Amino acid sequence: MFKHIRFLIEGLKSPRKIGAVAPSSKMLAAEMIKDINFSSAKCIIEYGPGTGVFTEKLIKNKRPETILLVIEQNRSFYKELLKRYKEIDNLILINGSAENVEKYLHELKIQQADYVVSGLPFASLPKTASDLILQKTRKILKNDGKFITFQYTLLKKSYISTYFTQIDLDRVFFNLPPAFVFKCRNH
């Protein structure tokens, strides 16, 4: 319940950055991580974890040596995540913007990521920020890497397809509101 209240408060303060009225459901989280090969992934990045619904699933499924880089811009969410996950091996929490993902990887001496899981609301982010995030995401992903995001409509599908040549879609009805999961790659 606390997560829902915190999410609502932060959403009301920054609706363009939060982009939702409630945290993602466990069903959406399960769909978001379903295609991740946890046995071979060396680096997974999460953008905009909010209250950590996807983060929780990623932590439970990743190998101890897999690096999980979590980037959260909202200071309040970041502090909560830090409190909850500070003891997790190879979990790196950054209070910053996904626009700087390339810089963060460089500082951590990580070449590329296997997967990027995103909770960012591309429908409400400024286009310049979205362009930069998608451009850098494509650049930091391995050749067989995958960008996984969700949106509440299909309005951004053609926009995202300008950055990724293949997008597989799944629908999750048990989420408030129902969501589309975009599983994107270039090949």
C-alpha cells in the first residue's frame, strides 16, 4: 500500500516523468522479464524503476555475477530503492537520467548491455529526451541485445521502430491501465 501512495504522490508532482497512476502489476513485470536469458546475461540495465516492481523480478532471477544497473531520476524513488536493495551483489543504483546511460557504462568500464528494461513513459517524455535515450540505448546494446519497454497505447510503436528494426508486441490486461510490452531489437 505504501508503494501505491508514494507512486501517486510522485506522479502528481511530476506527471510527465512518472507517466502512470499506479505501480506496474506483477503480471506486467512477469511479461517484461519473460524473454531475458538470465543464464547468459552479463549486464542488464533498468530505466525508471519507480517503486521497483521490475527491479524485484530482475534481482530474483539474475545470477549473482550479473551486473544490474538501475537508473532512477526521481530522488524519492531512488532513496527508497537504495534503502531496500543496498545489500544486493552487483546491483548499481544511480540517481540520474537514462539520457546519460553511455556515460554511466563508461565510468563503470562496462562495454555493452545484454538487455535494457524500461519503465519510462515515452508518450509523455519530451521528444528530444526520448530521441537521446533510444539512440543511446541502441548504441549500448549488444548485437543480439534487447530493449524491453511498455506503453499504454500503440501510438509510439512507429516512433520506436525508427530505432529498432524488430518489435514483438504482447498485451497485459491485468495492469492499471492495461499495457503493451514492446520487445525491441536490431537484426
